[in-house]
Amino acid sequence: MPTFFHVVCPGCHAVNRLPADRLDGSGACGKCHANLFSGQPVDLDESGFHKHIGRSDLPIVVDFWAPWCSPCRMMAPEFEEVARRLEPRYRFVKINTEEARNLASRFGIRSIPTLAIFHGGKEVVRQAGAMKAGDMIRWIETNSRSWNEKTSS
């Protein structure tokens, strides 16, 4: 019996049921036919954020940032590199805190950039401050291991 994952389309935000063997990056959206995985971070507004966090079975790595933030702009290519390397095991999204002030307030974002990992609709871990790609990958994989162990026990 195949295992299925719910994956939210980065374009139209439709929820897709994808067999585990299609989590190789080759899936297409059943509604808009766009690729479900592009290896690029997805810019989300508040409603898109809630859809991805609440309906995706993939862990979601969120970059809370602002356009005026120099460290945010310096980290952006690093975040893009990590998305290229780790997707489709994770979905990478960007939240502009200037445009999504309610989200920034709701999650108590006081320093930017702030990275957070969400899984199962809940925030699992966060880290404030800019990181290089290698450090970001280590942080994501280390924290994913620790919460995956907690949820499987």
C-alpha cells in the first residue's frame, strides 16, 4: 500500500495528494499543472502561509524577512541555495514581515531574518540571524532529526 503525502502547490495553493515515490521532485499540481517542486523558495502572503503550514505533510522552512534588512538581503541567495539542495524533502517559503505584519506579530518575530521550521501545523524550532547555506543545512537537518525522533517515539 503506497504512502501518500499532501503537498500544497506553490502556484495555486491547491492541496495535492502525492505518492511517496513521487517526492523526487517530479510531481505536478492536479489543478494548475505547475511543477510542485521548483527548487526555489515560495513567496507567500498570510492566506498562502496558512494553507501551506496547515495542509502540507512536508516540513516547511520559513524565512521571515524584510526588504530594508541588509542581513536579510545577504542571506537570500544562501536560502535559495539551500532550497535547491534540500527540496523536495522540505518546502522553503519566504514571508515579507512588512507585508504580513499580522503573521510577524502572531509568531513574535522580533529580529530578522528569522528562520523557523513548521511541521504538522506547528512551529518546531526557530533561529534568528543570518546564516550561510552550509550552516543552514546543518541547522535544518539537526533539528529535523531531533523532532522526527520525538514524533516517532
